[in-house]
Amino acid sequence: MNFRPLLHPLLAFALACPLAAAPAPVSTDPTVVAACLAAIRTPAPPATPRINGTRVVGARPEKPFLYRIPTTGERPLRWSAGGLPRGLKLDPATGIIRGVTPAKQGTYTLRLRASNALGKTSAELDLVVGDTLALTPPMGWNNYNAFRLRISDSLIRAQADAMVSSGLADHGYAYVNVDDAWEGVRAADGTIQGNERFPDMPGLGAHLHSHGLKFGIYSSPGFETCGGFLGSLHYEEQDARAFASWGVDYLKYDWCSYIIDAGRLAADRHAELLPAHADRLRSLAAEYGPMRNDRRRPRPPEMSARMKEIETEQKEILSAIPGETLAAIERDIAIDAYGAMGRALRASGRDVVYSLCSYGFARVWEWGPEVGANLWRTTQDITPRWAPILSIINRQKGLEKWAGPGRWNDPDMLEIGNGQLTPDEMHMQMTQWCILAAPLLLGNDLTKLDPLVLSILTNDEVIAVNQDRLGRQGWLLRQTDAAGLYVKPLSGERWAVAFFNRGETPLEISFDPAELKLPASTAARDLWRHRDLPASPKITFTVAPHGAELVSLTSPAPSP
């Protein structure tokens, strides 16, 4: 699995165990080590070459293109490719394809090949040159969960290097996304600059691209970001051009301080409909906005109490306006804010995946594509604890109809490896994010990976469910108090089924392929353990507390 060397094998496995998770001392107790060894489900990849990751990528015509062929196997490897359109070139020593996409729209099928001293392999990759990016959910890393605002150029470079040296890049992880706290001041002409911790943004982008990785960045539609740094309000076109000049491939655009502007704009719209209350509505909005954007956590009790009073009074006044009218006002305000940057990115001359960090505001999944977005947050921020993650999963119900190639519901980053989840809970989150076709954005410190975490994040058969080219988000098929079954259609008339135990004790969960109108002869494969299941009328797992299992189903080919 290309594990990064650790201080001691026993320490590596002990670190993988939640019983020894920080801040407790690292244990080398044989029982602890054995438990951690037993928690690893994913078989190590073979030493022979294997091409992993998506089988379809999207790009716009005549745009810079970068793709690292994710390949496991003993190094050194050599790559070749047939069907490359004019303007693209492959480096046979690195497996990185670079260049400019063709002017002609269409699907270009690339025949990828990889070889080493032990063997060779091949796979096809469809390059779809058209108008849609992110044909499968983005895979990569974001610094916020592990580092918050404590970031620098050197830290980001170290994380990118670890993405390669750990082998994560060999399984399809590509984006390295710099979150809030990179922003400095604007130059005299208004151009945004990095701060003293990020003195060379073009150089950072070039470093990431040299590895075949992609450069993500962060901003806000408000005057300020969540961390109090410069936002992009009134500078959308200028900032988009700057991002493009740095080689940026992904933008996370965070609602944050725009709540103040949005509240003011909403109050003006409400005042037009309720002129008798105009002054009071504007006054309440002016008072509420700064408190809502206050960064202290927890907020002072008197502030929280006053916010509740304002919310109650606003709700009482606005009860005179139909609910659908209020929702339309929120939607229009959000579309105006996010649409400005969406248009600027399209005009920047570069393909930039556009991520809206809007926390589900104004039912963003209904209008995200309208502003050029490729993914959008559906909930508040995630934390590495069971209850908040379960709450986020519950809130994805019913959103599947809004997802598809180029438009993804985003339940926030993976917390796997952040020290507060059990092995079963980590397997559960990965399973759920894959069945939900969610972006796979890692949130841990990539320089401190251990074998258990790596095994969860690099299971190619599980990742393939997430990256399936059909682009369907899975949904809850049935649920009892503790047991849940999720299903996701896959390309090739296949299905993925996830078994989910919300309870506190092991639970036997069964599934009959007939529930999906599949024949009894349907073949089933355990994707976590890479093994075919014996033929049986039903598929049954004993699922651990807070755990999940994942299978694929393939119907037999029809008779000639």
C-alpha cells in the first residue's frame, strides 16, 4: 500500500486504534495491537501495476489540462497512452498528462497503460470535452479540519508531498485545497495577494502541479472570510483572474460574513412588502448581522439571548408574508452572490471546480448549477464524533434527485484519521460518503497517517462506488430503529448496497436482491474485503455498532 515509513510498526498499529487515540499515551500492548490489526479490512494492492480512480473526466475546450494516472504497484512504473488528442502529452516516467484540451467538443477515449518489472495493465479513460466539470465527485484534501487557520506555504507543500509519498495520489486523490487564512492585502490596483505565510501563490500552484496534483483555494462572497481575512465582494472578476494566473483548479466559496449583507438585502426586500414595519425590520437586521457573524464560541450568553429575541420578533413580523415568497427572496439573494463569482470563474480562462460552502442555505441543491457550481454544502460543519456525523447523514435523505455528474451534494469533509472515531465509525463514514456520491475530501494530517487510516482511505473497490461514471447518489431503501440499507445504481446495470448499524450492539442485517427486482442468481461481492460472497438467497452481515458493510451486485448476463 506504499505505507510511509513510521517510527516503529507496533506504534503504527497502536496509533490506528481508538483505544490509544490522542491525547492518551501510545500503547504497545499486544492486545491493542492485535485489535488494530483485526480492524484492517482492505487487502494490500498487488505489486503488479493496477490503474485506479475514475474512468471519466470532464474539461472545457481549449483549457489547461492536468491528470495524474493513479496507479499502484511496485516502483519504478512506466506509463503510455493511446488516443491522446493533439495538445496533450504524457510523461512516461511520472504518468502525468498535461497540455491544452482540444477545441472540438466530444468524448476522447484514452487507452492508458502501466507496467513494471512484474507485469503490465491497461484501462480506458474517457475525456469528455464539453461544458461540465467534476463528472465524478472531487477527491482530495482540505486543511481546515486538522489545522484550522494555522497554515502556511510550507505546511501545504508538506501535505501535498505526503499525498504522493503515502500512496494516496495512487488511488485518485488529487486536489490540495488551501482553506481560509492565506489572504493578505490588495495591491494598489486591487489585486489580491497572499499574506506573509503565503508569499508565492504561483509557486505553490506550480509545486502542486509538478506532482500532478490540483490547486484549491478559498474565498467568500462577503467583505470578509470566516477567519476575518479579505473576501471577494466587488472583486469577483479580479480575484478569479488572479486565481487563474496562479493555476487554481478549485474554489471553495464560503457564505460566512455575507450573512450581514444578505440580512440587510433581505430586510430591504421585506420592507418593500411590509412598509409599516420597514424601519423595524432594517434595525433588527443591522443588529443581528454582526452578532450572527461573531466568531466567539461559545457566544456570550447575553448575545445568544438577544439573538433569540430578534429571531422571534422577525418571525412574528414576517408571518404576514407567504412562506414561498420568503424562500424566493433568500434564493434570489444567494444566487446573486454566488452567481457573480460563477460568471467570473467561467471568464477566467481556466477550468475551476466551483464549491459553494453555503451550509444548505436557501435549498442550494435546487439552484447550485444555475450559478455554475459543481458541489454545495448541505449542512453545517462536520466534527469527528459519531452523533454529528449521524446527523449529517440523516440530512441527506431526499437530496439524491439533485445530484449527478457535475453537481454534487457535499456533506463536508471526511474525519477519518482525526482521532475521535472508532475503526467501525471510520469505515462507516467512508461507506456512507461513497454510497452518497459525496466529494471525498480528506480532513486529516497527511504527514501522520497510519496503516488503518490508509487502508480505509485507499480501498479502490469502495472508492469505485463513489467514482462510478453513472453519477447517481444512493438513497435509503429501508430502515428500522438501528438498521439501515442504502442502495446506489452503478454503471453496467450493477448496484451497490450498504448495510448500516446505528445502534450500540452488533446487529444482523439481511438483504434480498429481489428488493431491487434482481434475480436470485445475482453475484455479490464484499467490497471492503475484496471477496466474492457465496451464492445465497439473501446477503447477511453482522454489522458492528456504528458500523457499515458494502457490497456490489451484478446480475448474470442474459442468455443469447
